[in-house]
Amino acid sequence: MIRKETVVSFALLLLFLGVGNAISLGLHLRVPGNVIGMILLTVCLLTKVLDVKRVEPAADMLLSEIGLFFVPPGVAVMLYFDLIAKQWFPLLAGVVGSLLAVLWATALAARLFEKKEARES
Amino acid sequence: MEQWAYHPWFGIILTVGIWIVARWIRHRAGTPLLDPVMLTIAAILGVLLLAHIPFDAYNRGGQVLAFLLGPSVVALAVPFYRRLEKIKRNLVPILISVAVGSITGIGSAVGLALLLGGSREIAVSLSPKSVTTPIAIGISQEIGGLPSITAAAVILTGILGGMLGPELIRLIGVRSQFATGLAIGTAAHGIGTARALREGELEGAMSGVGMMLNGLITAVLLPYLLPLFL
């Protein structure tokens, strides 16, 4: 059973998506329209322009199955099997090396701030 | 080619059906590392290749499901807002730490790929590999990458980070729960966050924050940073 609140909140999400896409295209920003929509919605929630209860029903429903929606873009990998066969090494090494770099850089930066805060207090 | 495979319902029913089975398998296995997205993609690839069904046929229905990615990314504002309310006081140090990780991630992915003989296309596709998949796919489209290669790299990153993240962080002597959680979420998005949640409540919460902020920072910075590396 789909409730009216769910339909209204889904329409609100589509509205923010549309505005985000319009801003991305209109201002020639290279940031994806859906991310701009997300930023706008976050700002509206933080400033209490919009109550989180208004968007929660559809948001929670979509997010509980979000993985389903990026299966088809992932299946498109079958178009690039030749490319992957040729470039598997830089791909794999890039993933592993960069994962390590991000883990360590973020952890060290966060610990630096933690120590600074401990000294100050 | 069989006409029925070109009907949108074919792709939709195949994807949703396998997705339900994959979620059940993950639930039974009880480990976040059996990523249902990876399982579903692998099973669909098997079906399409064995039955000689072209991607275009599958994607008639596939693109209907993929359309919902747009409102879902907008919907990420809800968990993001809930977390921001909790970390308001520490927002600046957290933001800077994640930004450090984000820029390191872009630079190291592009640099390593190019250094090891990868093409420009591969390097670009790899650059948002630490970002949560729905956002990474949008970024990849925007910067001229191959979204499906990006999705594969993102999922692989998540699984490796979920498997080894906490151990790799301990390797450099960092023990702080706060730093560990933030680093795992920044590096390995949702799949890493599932592991961080099992390490502890603080790790899980910080990992979620790292994931959201890195998605946001990378989406805004990457299109403008990339020309510096290429």
C-alpha cells in the first residue's frame, strides 16, 4: 500500500533533482545535477525550510534498495571486457594503491586534529 | 535475436529477481563482503553472455531502474542531514581530514594508473573510486569516464577496504576509533562502513560521515582538479 505522504515526498525528490539538473546545465557546472539536488535539499533541511518528515518516506524507501539502481550501469561493464583485459594491471594497482593512500592520509589527518584538540583542552 | 529480450520488462524482471536472491544470500551469509550489487551484476553478466543477449536489449529495462538513481542520490540528503546534526561541533576538522583523503585519492588513483601504463580513459574512470557508487557513477559521466568501469573499481575498493581497512590503519600505528572510522568511510564508502559498524558504534558513525563528505567533496572538486593531473 503506497501512502499519500510517500507520493508527495517522491515528487519533492524529483523536484530537487530537476532543479539540480537545471542549475548544472544552466550554469555549465561540471558537478552532477543529482549531487546539486542533494546539496540543495541538505541546505533546506538544515535551515528548516523543509521538515525532514516531508521527504523521509520516499527517501528511506529508495535508499533501502539503492543498490538495485546501479546494477544496470554496472552490467555495462560487458561492453568493455576487451579494455579490461588490456588494462587490468593499472586498474587493479590503481585501486589497491589508492585505497591504501586514502586510508592512511585520512587516518593521519584525523589523528592530528584529535591530538591538537586533546592538547588544547 | 529473440524479440522478447528487447522488451523493457525483460531487463526489469531479470534484475529485480536476481537482486532479491542476492540480498537473501547476503542475509544468510551474514558478511557485508558478499556485496549484493556485485553478486547481481555477475549473475546478470552470466545470463546475458550464455544466452547471447546484447547489452542494448537488457538496458531497455535497465535504464528504467537506473533512472531511480537520480532521486536516490538526492535522497542521500536525509541520512547526510541526520549525521550533520550530530557532528556540527567538530565539522571543520572532519571536513579537512576528509578533504585530505579525497584529494589524496584522486591524485593517487590517476597518478598510479597513468604511471603503470593505463590509458587516460582508465585513469579518469578510476579517479572517483573511493566515492559511494551512486555518486561515483554521476561523477564518472560528468568527467568523461566509463561509468561501468568506475562502478567495478568502486565495488572492488569497497570490498578490499571492508576486508582489510581497520588492519591497514593499525599498521601505521593509528588506534583512534574516530580516525579509523573516518578513514574507512572516506576510502571505502558503504561497503567499508558495514565493516566499520562491526568494529564499533563510533567507528560506524564516523565511517558514515566520511562516506557522505567524500562523496560531496569529490563531486564538487574532481571535475576541476582533474585537468591538473592530465
